[in-house]
Amino acid sequence: MKTGPVAPGFLCPSNISASIQVEHTMLALVLQGGDLSLRTDYPRPTPGPGEALLRMRYAGICGTDLALLAGYKGGFEGVLGHEYVAEVVEAPGHEAWVGRRVVGEINTYCGECDHCRRGLLTHCQRRRVLGILNWDGAFAEYLVSPIQLLHPVPDSVPDEMAVFVEPLAAAYAALRDVPPDAGDRVVVLGDGRLGQLIARVFQAEGYHPLLVGRHKHKLDLAAAAGIRTATALPAGQEFDIAVDATGHPQAVGALFAALRPRGVLILKTTSARPAEIDLSPVVVNELRVIGSRCGPFPRAIRALAQGIIDPRPLITAVYPLEQALAAFDHARQRQSLKILLHSHSPA
């Protein structure tokens, strides 16, 4: 970050401190007290042992960011953002990482708690979650990540694709969570950011999903990728697998009715609003309900590198970090899909 001219007497301790403070601040989009603000004086993070300082290149706004702004998770405060591609600027003791383009998983883990010992690393009882829980996120010029959570980005994958790795991995988690005896009749409810990726994942892996949504231009994007689309759940048709990507709790009841006996409902979204749901169909039809969250980064990266999935048609707009507030306003609009932020700060 550039500073102004040096004034006479700059060697006095107070002026040295002021200079250091300027040099170690950054531009960041901060959620505090339920309000978003773009700050130029936010403290630039310093990597600790086993951590890397990253310069954000691109970061994506997702439904969770909008839900946090609406009060989800009891009032997170700090820098939002968990979908990103970045460049490693510092990696003390791990200098081979410096200069590499990376994407990063969003859940820290201790390796010692009961959940970690059982292999449930993304459910660590002491975890922090990037831009969501006790860990400043990616809507800033710089962020810090444990090196063990980073994945190098292949040269063949441009930034505009790499920024989709985290949500694409979450989409692959839906496929991972399908029981082996579930069958292949798949419906995805919700034509937004995540629903689009989930439908593409099922399509790429040999299924023939039906994407149900309300927005013609979004359904047209899916149809251009060879995905079947509809504006409503087909009357009288039963599915083996239903995926909820709407963020609306009332959608669950409709999907219960669309499932065959012993069908599978995969829940991929959360909501800031509680809702009452009739669970009797779960008992009567012996349905399975599976919550699905984070997914496999290597599989998502491989899909992008092999060209199996190209998410770039889902990009609605790209804003510089300096216009992050306008970007959030755009992301709230129903016609928007993926809104990206980019930063070109010098390393």
C-alpha cells in the first residue's frame, strides 16, 4: 500500500508507528453490527506458524454471505467471503508455496478432538470457518490460511474458473452423499448459483437430472449445458434423489411428495428463517434425509482442469473490490447468479 510523502522528523517513534500502521492495513469488506462497510484501514493479517498470507485475486459472493448479512448464524462479525482464488505472498518456513495460485478449504481442524479422531475434519469441535465463524474471509486484499488447507491451481485453470472450486466441491458433496442403492432419477430444486452447479455435477457424472426453477434465463443456461429443465415439479412423477438448493424451508415438503418410497432427499442450503415441516412422509415412505455441506476439492479441481465442467457462463458480473457494496446489491437481485470480486493489489 502506498503512503504519502515523508514529513520532516519521521524518525520519531510516533511517526514510525503511524507509518507501520498504514503499511499493515488493507481494503476489506467488513460485516459489523449487521451492517456492511468497505474499510481502507482494516488490519492486514500476519501468518503464524504453518500459515500462509494470501493475496486475493478473485472471490465469489454466495447465498451464505447473503444469509450472514440477514442474521444467519447469530451475528458473525468480520470479513465475509469463503470462495476464492489467491496467490501466496508469504509462507514462513514453507517458501516453496510463495507465488503459487491456490484455492483453500474453509474449515480449520485441530486433529485432536473426538470428531477429528473419527475422520470428521470438517466437523472439528474447535473449527473456524472462513468468513463464517471466527475467521476473517476473502473479501479483502489479503487473507490468511493454514497451509494444510491449500490446493494448488493447475496452470490450465484460469482464475475465473478456479474461484468456483469451493462451491463446485460442495456440489460434488451432493453426489458423494447419494447412497449406492438410490437409483438415477434425479431432480434438483432451485436454479440459482448452487443448484446450477449441482445439476452440472450430476450431468457430468452420467446422471440425467431435472433442474426445476422459476427464472427463464437461468433455466436457459442449464439447458445450454444439456440439462433438462422445468418450471415446476412434474405432477405424478417420482424421483429416486431430490436435492434442495433453494434456501426456502417450505420447499422440503414439495420434495417429500416428489420422492418415491425410500427415496433420498439431500439438503444443500440453510436459511436464516426457521420453518415448520411435516415429517410424516419421512416415516410413511421411509425416506432418507441427508444434510450435505462441504465437499472434495481435488475432485472439483480435476473437473475444471479436464473441462468436464465450465462454470464461467454462470458469472453475472465482476466488480473490483473497491465496489464491493455495489456488488452485494447486485447479488441480492433475483436475476443474478454468480457475482465476483477481484483485487489487483500489489504483493
